[in-house]
Amino acid sequence: MNHIKIVLIGSGRVGFHLGNKLHEVGFNVIQVFSRQKKKAKELAQLIDSKPINNLSKISKEGDLYILAISDNAISKVSKTLSKLIKKNALIVHTSGATPISVFEKHFKRFGILYPLQTFSFEKKPDFSKIPICIDSQKKKDLNFLKKLALKISPNVHHLSDLQRSKLHVSAVFVNNFVNHLYFIGKKILDEENISLNILKPLIIETSEKILENDPINMQTGPAIRKDTETIKSHLVHLEKNPELQEIYQIITQSIQKYHS
Amino acid sequence: MNHIKIVLIGSGRVGFHLGNKLHEVGFNVIQVFSRQKKKAKELAQLIDSKPINNLSKISKEGDLYILAISDNAISKVSKTLSKLIKKNALIVHTSGATPISVFEKHFKRFGILYPLQTFSFEKKPDFSKIPICIDSQKKKDLNFLKKLALKISPNVHHLSDLQRSKLHVSAVFVNNFVNHLYFIGKKILDEENISLNILKPLIIETSEKILENDPINMQTGPAIRKDTETIKSHLVHLEKNPELQEIYQIITQSIQKYHS
């Protein structure tokens, strides 16, 4: 299947790393679109592709069009594309939050190719560890996406719209919100000139523990112990930051609710 | 210094692993106290020590008494001990939340030996990666605790009461609260019969990213993008769990506050 022609729309973090990986495993990415000419060019050079920064120049030769763009642009861009490319091309997006139905009005063959990871430009992701969630209403297209996904990761899952969006909500808790708690932890230490380095072994241990254990059995700390004295003293320490107090209280209550 | 006689009070998770480590590096733990006879016996056997389950039997021969007990018991137990052991023995506790002053009324020589990690009975901790926070009002005792701590970990920090308690608040955010977010993530997936396994690569990546990067630069997701559509749809998914909606909203607001 490596002879298929892929058009990549978007050169943000997801587009960048997905484009690189597709090229690495031998796929032919014939075009890269980005509104920013420079970014399209940079990525195209890396993956032996051609940059465009205007959708009107999009190739009609593509077998697969991958939209790696922000959620709120997917609907508009797919409408635009529907007037420019072949009706029987396969189009997919890479979003956890946008339903597959976004394509329904405009295309006959469409699907999802959602890599579940947090990407940064600074770090090359290890795709072998990244779950790829796929979906399509047509069995043939689903099989095609499965084959393609398996070329970039052994960890491929067919999820429905509802499953994928629930997974996305869940990912927001364990990734976005967890990272914000790291930020808060650092902020509290900054006030006493303590480096976050001192907490890093604890942070790593906390995440590694749930590889083998159910998080419900790994809960420790003043909330689950109902140690009201410590909780009170912690809230005093957070006095200068009412919104951190609020986060502290609401998560403490939630821990106590599920462990009562 | 390995000839010093240590008395360990408490055989919970901290006492258990600290006792084992002290024994492993050659210290002489002459007694282990636990209110539960069986637990005292089990730990004592492992570390070639003698179990007691009544403080009245505590040895007067100890050079160092380590209290690895719950925060709310430290004051009472140290008062009891003050009537039973030599006034010039060194006594320390292993708590992040309890001030050093808890010992002031009862002892002349006292301090802190606080291993900053989340311990479970199921897993042997790697002490080489565990920061040990020490404190004492007497320079000689501080030096002694530093030497002792360095035998169990290269990662030793002298922190004041205020620093240690702020560190403890911070640890609650990055450990206890983060683990609860993992629990919430799993709960959301359970509703759709999806295994938490699918999120594990993301969870590990999220924690490993902050080893080399400031969490503020690693923030991604709908909150920082101010993607109100996705946020709204996530809140709809959480409709059945008003307290999860509340956690979602409050952390989203906090992310937006610090990234505006």
C-alpha cells in the first residue's frame, strides 16, 4: 500500500510528526499544506514533499487526504476541499474531539486517524508506543486505515465517535490537567526557591505506578486519610492563591467521595 | 557511624521501606515498634531486629529514634517517649506536614528525616532516586542526619519547616491529586468499556516531558487553545458526574488564567 499518494493538510505538531513518520515508513506524501508558507516548506523539505500555502493549489491526485488542523477549522476546510478534490478520495482527520459526521455532507469516503499522544516540536515521538484510533463507516476504508495505521504503530484501535470523544475527555484529565498540576506544584515551590527537580522522582513514580496498578489502589495522602489537620494547614499555605485553594478543596472532596 | 543503635517506631509503608533500607546499608535497627504485633514481628524478622508492640518496652539504648507514624500521632507518641528514653537521644520524624517544633517541649535533640516518595508495600522503592529532606536546630545533629541520609540516597536536602511544608503541599498536587486524575480518566473510560491501557503511553509521556521542560511550556489542550466548542462538548459528556464537571471547569479556568 506504500504507493498511495497522501496529501497532508496542516503542519502543526500533529501534522509535523505524522508527516515525518509516514515518510519514514515509506509513504509518498505528495503535498503539504500550511497557511504559513515557511512551515509548509520546512516540513515538505524534510519529507521529500511539495509545499503549498493555498488550498486552491491542492493536488487532485491524492488517494488519502489527512487533515491535521485545529478542530474548529475541520468543517470549513473539508467544505472547501470538497469543491477541489475528487469525490471518491478518502479524507480523514486526526482529532479526538470532532465527530466523523463532519465529513458527511461533503464526501463519500471519510474516516478518522487519531494518534493519541501529546506532541511537541522539541521531541521526536516514539510512534511504536502511540495508540492510533481509527474509524470509518465503510468496511473497506476502515481496513485500509487499519493497514496504514499498523505501519506506524502496533497499537491500533477501532473506536466509535462516542468512544473516541470520551477517550479525549479522559486524555484531557490525565494529560492537560495533570500537566497543569505539575505547573501548580512548581509555582508553590518557586515561592520558597525550591527547584521542581526535588519532585521529579515522585512525579515519575506516580505515573509508573499505574502501569501495573489500578489508580484507585494507589491513592495516598491527607485526603484519603481524612487528615483534616494537614488539609487545613495546606489550605493556609495556599491563602495567597484562592483558586489553588479551590482546586485543592474540590479534588480533596472528590477523593473522599470515591474512597468513603 | 554504622554502629549507632536505631529504634524504629512504626511499620507502615514508610517505616517498612526505611527500616529495610537502613538494614540493607548496614545500620543496626535494634527495635521495631508497631501497635500491631504481627506487623512489628514481620518487619523485625526481615531486618534482624526485635519487635515490640507496647511503647513501655522501648529500649533506652537507642542513639536515634525514628518516628514513622501518622502525623496526628507524632505529638502524643513523642510525649510518651520523653518519659521512657534518655533525654539526650536524637529523635526524628519522617513527615512532610508536621513542624519540627512538635518535639521542642519533650526533647533536646530532634530533627526531620523525610523521604519524599509515595511508598507501597507492593513495590520495593529505589532509594537512590528518593530525595531525603532533613532538618535539625543543632548543627551537629544536622550533620549527623546528613551523613545518615547520604548512606541511603545521594539526594539529600536541608529544608526549613516552611520549605518542607510547602514541598508537601506541592507533592499533594503532583502525586495525590494527579493519581486522582488518573482515577477519573479511568472512570470515564470504564463507561465506554475502554481499558486505561490505551492512555498509559500518554500518561508516561506527560510525566517524562517535564524532566527536561518547564510544565508551563508543555501545556496543550482545549483550555489553553480557548477551544470553547470542545470544552462545551466535554462538559456535556460529564453531565452524569457534576463533580467531575466542576473539576473540569475549575482546572480549565486556572489554565486559562495562567496562560492569558
